[in-house]
Amino acid sequence: MTDIRIIKTNQALETAMSNLLAEKSFDRITTTELVKRAGISRSNFYTHYQDKYEMIDQYQHVFFKQLEYIFDKHFEDLHAAVYEIFEMLYHEKLLSALLSENGTREIHIYMRQKLKVILTTFFEPNFSRKDLKKIDIDYRATYFSHAIFGTVQLWLKRGKKENPREITDTIITMAGF
């Protein structure tokens, strides 16, 4: 069982990182700023993490596992996968901050790659009857994965004005799925 102090420390650090990412890029955030904003000591931070990169790596690892679960669960249902991701983003402040323009490069690349895999899986049976070549499907999947990710970033930048259902429907409609 996890100590309540560890949970509270992690929550304070996640909130502080979210707030800092609203102000500046991840690369410009210092450990000193992070611990000051979280209201914890540097020694307490270093008890749990080597640096801010390890902290975010651990958070991203948990997030990636959640995404794998969502993508596996909805492997052939793009609409359901996109909706569940928007539901998660709607409630997860740090995750939203990491996916924003100020977030980490690793999480941006991962999301675009995962979207591309799902889109490729979606396109292959739907476009095989239209006699599209494999490379055409690859280009389409790449194009739409970047378009969807850009739309996610715009949605985050605008303050998540649309609810998860509305933004999912917008993306699916724009993409012509």
C-alpha cells in the first residue's frame, strides 16, 4: 500500500507541473521552480526522482499503459478510442498540459504514432476495395494522425470548450470517417 504522503507529494508535483506547463515549455522548467510551486523541499523531490525527466517518464509510462489499453480495447472502433481519449484528457490536467504545445516531445511523437497505427488499421479494409496502394494508406494515416493531434492541441489551447463527445464528433466528421 502506498504511503499517503507519497500520494500527496506526487499530486502536488503533478499540479505544479501542470501549472508551470501553462506558462512555459517543459524544457524551460527547473526543478527549483517545480518544488517551490509544489510546496515541497528539494530533498523531498530527490527522494522520489532523480530529476524532472524521471518524474515525467514515470507519469508518461502510466499514461502510455492507459492508452495501450484504450487502443487495444477499441482496436477496430476509431470513434470509441478517440472519445475515450478525450474523456481522459478532459479530466487529467497534467496529461493535457503534456500534450499541449509546451509538453514533452516524447508524448507528442507517441500519440501521433499510435493514432497512425489505429488509422492504418481502419483504412486498410475500407480502402482496399478502392484499389489504393499500401503507400497511399500510409500517407493518409500520417496525414490524419497529424491533423487529429493538431486538433487536440487546439482544443487544449482553447480551454477544452467542447465536451469530449462534441470534439470527438467534430474530429470524426472532419476526417470523413
